[in-house]
Amino acid sequence: PLVLSDRINAMQESQTIAMAKKARELAAQGVDVISLSFGEPDFQTPQYIKDAAKKALDEGFTFYTPVPGYPDLRQAICDKFKRDNQLDYKPENIVVSTGAKQALANAVLSLVNPGDEVIVFSPYWVSYEEMVRLADGTTVQLVGSLENDFKVTAAELEAAITPRTKLIMYSSPCNPTGAVFSRQELSAIAEVVARNPQVYVLADEIYEYINFVGEHVSIAQFAAIKDRVITVNGFSKGYAMTGWRVGYLAASKEIACACEKMQSQITSGTCAMTQRAALAALQGGRSSADEMVEAYRRRRDLVLELVKEIPGFRTPTPSGAFYIFPDVTGYFGKTTPTGEVIKSAMDLSLFMLHDAHVAAVDGSAFGAPNCIRFSTAAADEKLREAFIRLKNSLAKLK
Ligand code: PLP
């Protein structure tokens, strides 16, 4: 019989992908499912970026690429860091990868030893915990309070750090909560990190451009810890390029070299045509992202209005990204028309799928088992229809 590795047996299937699969199965049976489970922009990649990819193919960009990315793309990423984040990097500090996901995995696998503790600000993005597990590290979930929009404070971080802490990981704007750390909050966190020289920071800024409050702060801006910060970003969200698979990180030269080495043995340099498209994306600035952000803001406001009609959802106002993340404990203990008791957000999300035909992801995958994540990256009419259905279905719970 086939014996799979302990490593793969210990790995969880991605809950977001599992829920999307369930929704697709129902849809295949002819059910009109509205899927709000996936974290994917519903916009097409801007035309100028597609054109650059077509041109690259015609120009013969079909060969292996340098492992850390084309030099001109790495330079353009440095220019972006300077323009948007007031950060000085050289191309040697940049590693381009197959999505921000690979950049995160490169960093975790390059830094974490067996038994090292990785403090993950919770709720967190699904893959962080599995990446830490792959590196044989120990995840320490540090849960931010609902009252503080789920944001972990510097004091909470300080109390969680031990001599074994190697890394802290968070996203801002946050998937799943939409929370955005302010300059003041990150400054206080940076001070804690500065006092603990064994601690590194993996800052996931993939939603940088999808920000409704204005200022995006990179923790690498705090000079005392810059060399211990790995900043991850990419093109999937801001440029609606999920299927192209390109992201990057910026780090000290030593860490960047380690990530390059990791990548050289696993995937090599990312797709040639994609890298040329990414270069064009950066050269085009961020105006296409700004247009999309207006749509995301409108949808967030629409959904927050619609959610007000649903009793029992406690929903912080997201400052960025494209999700809402209500706490749904108000429904625990209630009974469905067929007599099942709702005991968890998982039970509630399954009820919503089967009764309202709305797919969303329960928060346990994000370290928040009392919450449910709804993506707001869908057309306005779909969002309206989804939340009206939910209101009607949830009213059946007694
Ligand atoms: N980080 C966060 C917080 C995300 O939500 C996602 C995608 O959903 C990623 C990273 C991965 O991005 P990419 O598509 O660039 O691999």
C-alpha cells in the first residue's frame, strides 16, 4: 500500500479551497450558489499588462529566468519600495517568486529551525500555519481582540515572546479581518522587536493597495529593525493578477540569498512572460489599482449596510482587503428547521451553504473559530442577493 510522508499527512487541506470545491459541487447539480469563499479579485488584469505579456512572447522571452528574477524587474521593485514605502533596497535584496505565497514559504523555510516558535498574529491567513509546520516550527497563535478590530497590540506581543521566538508573521491589510495597522501601532511593535534581537518579522503586504484608510505603513520603515524584516508583496491583489503567479520579497542580503537558494532547488525563477508583465504593471504605477479600490470600498460599504439587517453578526469595519469577518457566536445553540443544533461557525457556514446557497469560509481555518469570512470581491448585485438570502435563512434558526 502507498505510504505517504508524515509531512504531507500532517498538512491540512486549504479550507478556502475545500469550501470553494463544495460550492462548485452544488453548482454542478444545478443549484444557484453565490460563492463568497475565494479571495480573488473579480476584475480582469488591466489590458496594458496583458499586452506586455503578449509582446514578451513575441520578443522571445521563453527561456529559463534568473532564479531571483530579471534584474530590471528587481530594480523596478526597488523603485516601487522607494516610491510607495520610502524604503531603500538594492536588487540584491529582492527575490521574485511564484506568487507572494512562495515568497512567504521561502522566508519561513529559510529562517525557522525545528522547535523555533513563530508568533502568528491571529486571525491569520490560512497558509501561515502550514508553512511553519513544514519547517517543523511551532506556531504560537496570538489572538487580537474583536474590540481592537482583531489587531494584536505591542504589549500582547511582548508577553508572548520567549527565547525560542524566531519570527513573527502578520498581514496588513489583514486577510481575513481587513484590519490595517497604523504607524503608531507598528512603531510600538517595532520597539518590542528591537528589544528582542533573536526575532525576525515577516510582513505580508499583499493587500497594500486595497486600503480604505489611507496610510500604509511597512514595519521595515523602522530603521532599528529593518535588517530583521522581510517584506512580502506581489501582484495578485493590487493588479488583479492572481493567475499569473508572481510575488516578491525584500530582505537583508543574507536572507535574500537564502531564499534564492531555497527557490533554486524547488521551482527556479518564475515564468518569463509573467515577469515581463509584472515589470509593465509596476511601470504603469498604481492608477489601475486605485480604480479597483473604489469598487472594493463601495462593496464594503454596501455589505456593511446589508449586514446591519442580520441580527447576531458582530462585524468590525474592515480598513482594507476585500473581506468581512463577522463574529457569529450569536447563533450558537440555535436549531435549524431540520432539528440540528448550530454548535460552531463551521456548522453555520454549512447551513448557509445548504439553505441560502451562499458559500463562505468558517473562521477556524484562520484561527478564529467564532467567525465566518465573506469575500466582498463580487459584483454588487451578487452581494446584495447573497446577504438578502442569508438574512432570510438565518431567520429560520430558532
Ligand atoms: N498573503 C495573503 C494574506 C493572501 O491573502 C494571499 C492570497 O490569497 C497571498 C498571500 C498569496 O498571494 P499570491 O497569489 O501572490 O501567491
